[in-house]
Amino acid sequence: MALIKSISGIRGTIGGKVGEGLSPVDVVKFAAAYGSWVIQTTQNPKVVIGRDARISGEMVSQLVAATLQGLGIEVIDLGLSTTPTVELAVPLENAGGGIILTASHNPIQWNALKLLNTKGEFISAEEGQGILARAENEDFTFAEVRKLGAYQKIDDYMDRHIQHVLDLELVDVEAIKARGFKIVVDAVNSTGGIAVPKLLRALGVEVIEEMFCTPNGDFPHNPEPLPEHLRDISKKLSKGNFDLGIVVDPDVDRLAFVNEDGSPFGEEYTLVAVADYVLSKTPGNTVSNLSSTRALKDVTLKRGGQYTAAAVGEVNVVNQMKAVNAVIGGEGNGGIIYPTSHYGRDALVGIGLFLTHLANFGHSISRLRASYPSYYISKNKIELTPEINVDKILVEIKKKYNKQEINDIDGVKIEFDKEWVHLRKSNTEPIIRIYSESESEATAEHLAKKIIQDIKEVVNASMT
């Protein structure tokens, strides 16, 4: 059993003893802490909730809704929904916040409460710390019987979300329809199975092969949209009968594509391609996190904009996007953040923009991918013993490479011309995660091994 409390919410495996897994008691306690924060900090005690299709989703949703009502909060329940749909609904409903019930790409036994502010954006680190403290101290008071909160269910918000995508100026429905795309969709048996095919039909796509689009929460494979988990859709595309594949995670905020020959487009390049299109129409700045491909920087500079790296985490990316007035941004995990729509990762918005780009490009998706700089990211980690001072190791690595360009807003990122390596320490265990990128796989792997060897030398020197 596992229970992870963080500034962005609470996540855990269903079952187990209180405090050891995401038990009903833990759900109620955390929902009560968040609801009390909404009452204290906003003028409108109303909260929007929505869930992905996980098996535990209905139970968790009922617990959250009843707890919020018990505090005197009006609950707007979107039912089966997506993370970006809830994000859009919060300001539209003039709510004080929102809770998305999803563990994102985590396996079937997990669920989570992800917390939004009154703008429909993820709460800040400071706000999250306050809610965690409130939950720990059980600092909440429930309402008297005549002051219980109302409950309302709204079932059409995914339709409203789809219309929102259609209404975006840079989404060209006629161009998409004219291309006559044949598309395969893998929605891992969650709510993307409702939203993505419905969006495609609204965009004029007539040939849609639905794989794992029944929203019953029975994930047929690891739900993280990585190439190693997408063998079924890749096999179907390799037969040559479709133009591309679309893959989303359970809560539909991450987006990946598969080429017409079954090869991966690469989730790192979802943002690159969408950004290229947006920049071609609305020149400006871009942002991604430190561990994302430098291809976004290349594309941005080519289009005359400025690129900025943010610390890892959607909240950090959004804050940096606002600071530099970015026209597009996101994360290399397939997360598209398009401020013209809203400040949240949105696969449906990403699909609309990408298909417009591909339609205007006029060639295959594999040729589109080949038009971008090609980089390879190697992901590694080194496990250390608890007594080792990880922060000191990072300081020593910075000293060793002080002649290179270094960014230390989130761990240590070292730039080597068109290569980089990013070291991040785990907040929960003595591990340093090492990401490296180069134009060749061999060089990226070599760079990672070199840094790992440097870390080992620092550790050995500190023990002598």
C-alpha cells in the first residue's frame, strides 16, 4: 500500500489501513481540508469535481462530494470527465475551486485528488502546504444540517469542451475534414474513449478505429503513453491502413502520436510540433521544463521567439509561461499548454492544433516528424545510501562543470552545446535522476555514464 501527500494533492493505492493507502478516511480528511481552504480563501463556496474511469472513481467521487456538502459547499459534479474539462469548468461555473479524481498515468490500483484554484489552475506550493497542514491537524468544521451544501450533476461538459476546441481560431475544421484522415485511437479504457472519438467526429474525421475506448477503468496496458506500452496500436498502424494513431492517458492531459507505419512520433515531439504550428501563426515565446527536449528551443529560435526552461512540474511551467508571456508551452511528456485556451495541459486542444498543422503540412505524419531536429533522451538514476548528502553531491558536480552553462533552479542542468544533462534529486528517497540528451543515442548514453561516474567519485572522496 502507498499514500503520497504532496503540494499538488494526495495520491495513493486503494485499500489498506488509514494513512497507509488511499482509504475512505484519508479521502474524507483531505477533501475536508481542501474544502475548508476554499471557504476561507474565496467568496464562492462552490467546487467542481470530475473523475476519470478508474474502478475506484465512483466510490472516491461520492466520498469527496458528500464531504464537501458536509462543509456547506455546493458541489458541481461533472461525472466521467477529463482533467482539462474540469479546469475549463471551474471559472465557467464561477467556482471557488475544483478537484479532479485521477491518478493520471499511474496503474489501476491508484487514485488521487488533484486540486485546482478558482482559475481552474493547479494550486501553488504554498497553498498546498497549507492544505496538507490543515489535513494533518484535522482543522475543519462541518456545517449544521440546514446549511449543508447543494449537489448538482452536469453531464455535458465534455461536449462544451469539444465546442471550445472547435471555436479556437487556430483549429481549422475544414482543413482537417478535407484531408480525410483515417485515425486509430487508444484511450486506455478511460474517459478519453468518450472525448477523443467525439472530438474527431466533430473535426470531420470519418474513419476512426477505436481501441480500448470503453470507459470501464480496466486498463489493457500500462496507462503511461510511452512507446513500450503501445504495441497494440503500433501493430495495427504498421499494416498501412491508417494515417496516424492518437494515444491519451487516463485523464486526457497527455498526448502522444503514432506514425502511419507504427513507429512512435515521440511524446517529446508532441509539444514541438504543436508549438511550431502556433508560432507560425502567432510568433512569441515558449516554455518547457528542464528535462524536455531542446528541439523546442530550436523551433522557437527559428521562428524568432525566445525559449525559457522552467523547473519540472506543471505549476512551475505555467508560472514561467505567464512571466514571459509565452504563446505556447508544456512538458515533454506530451503535455500541451495553450494559454489562448487555458493554463492547463489539454490533449483535446492539442489534437485540434496538431491535426490542423498536419493537414496544412500536406504530407504524412512521419515526414512531419522528420522535419524537426532529432534528439535522443536517455533516462537513468543512481541509488545512494541514506547517509549520503545528495545536495552536497550536486554542489560538487556544479563546481566540476563550472565552465559550462548551468541552470540550478531545479537540481543541476549542464549544457554542452547541443547536448545537456539534468540531475534531479528525489524528494522521497536517496536517488539522483539523470536525464541526458544528444543528437545520437550513443552520445546521450555516454554522457549519462560519465556523470554517474563523476557522482561515484564525489561519493568516494567524501568517504575517505
